[in-house]
Amino acid sequence: MCGRFVLSEPAWSQYHASLSLIRPTSISTTISYNIKPTQDVSVVMMRDGAPVTTQARWWFVPHWFKGDDLKTWKQTTFNARIETAHEKPTFRIAWQSNRCLIPASGYYEWTGEKGKKQPHYVTVEQNVPVIFFAGLHSTLKDGTETCTILTRAAEPEIADLHPRMPVIVSGERLERWLTHADYDDRVIADYGRDWTNKFLVRQVAKFGIRDDGPELIEPDGFEF
């Protein structure tokens, strides 16, 4: 799964400035080393036939939700399974028409017993400083955007951290995901599975819910 992630200032600023896929906007970017569900996050979505950067609340609420307070939406929907999102009532409309990308530098997973959980920072070895998670977004009646990060079964080298991992897309699949260029069966079977880069995992020091800063991803005695 993905319950906390990182988007660092140098990584996104440098990459966004040179990324021809995304149309420039004046939307501010969510920079944090401890991004949590229900926070606004940076997302890339299609508008008027072109990908743009905007922000969305990271906890998906479907467009048909009739409540006035998002807190009354009780389902846990900051993640969605890529294997089933296309058929779930909560996500299927977004799967068909509202796909997005969530830029990140990496994400966290915890291991160990409850109360003694050890955080690990997970990223990938690649030539660009940003990775992208496949996501879905919805637009509510008041214009609020919400989003979810898709997950799939973890690759063997990181499965001991958690049995699920975010769906990471790169290269030509960034645009293909946004524009629905691939059939659903190929997306479900292959997206996030063709990642050939090495995963980089490091144990980091324990931190609190309000902590933030680059020190959160510094090694704390273990790396593989």
C-alpha cells in the first residue's frame, strides 16, 4: 500500500521545469517529506486535452457523493487496487474517465510489531529525480478534487516490507495511462510490473505525524 510519501523540492522543481508532457500552470506544488492522507497533493490530470498540474485531496471521494462534509465519507479510499478499481462502484467512473498521476520522490513502509513500527524509505534508482504513481481523481459538486493512489502486489525484493506497493509508471506509459491508450486487461496485468529499475530501501529514524524535512529520509543504520 502507500500511506505516506515524499515529494522533495529539488526533485519536482527540476523535473517539472523540463517535462514537456505537462502544461505549465500557476498551481502551487505540495512539497513535503511526510505527505499524509487527506492532505492536498500535486497531481497531473487531463484538462482540455492536455495534461496539467493541479492539486487534489488525497482521499478519494466519488463524484456522486452527496454529503457536504468530506469527513462523513467513511470508506478508506486513499489507495485503490488496480486489479479491481475498474469494477468497484466507488472507482469505476474515475477509471473510465478521470485518471491522474501523482509525482513523488519515494514512499514509506513500516515493519514490526504495533507500537514498535520501524519506518523504511522506498524509492527507485533511475536517471530522473521523480517517480509517478498511477492514480484516479474525482471532481465533486463544489469543484473539490480528490484522488487515490493505485496499488498492486509488491515486487519480490520489497514484499517483506508490505505485500502491496504503489503502481509506478514511467516513460511512454505516463501519457498512455492519462489518455487510456491501453486496454484494461493490459493495464491491470502489466502496469507497475514492467519496472526494471532497482528499488532502493533504507531504514530511517522513527518520526511523528507532524514531523517534516529532509532528515526524515536520511539513513538510520540499515540500507539494501
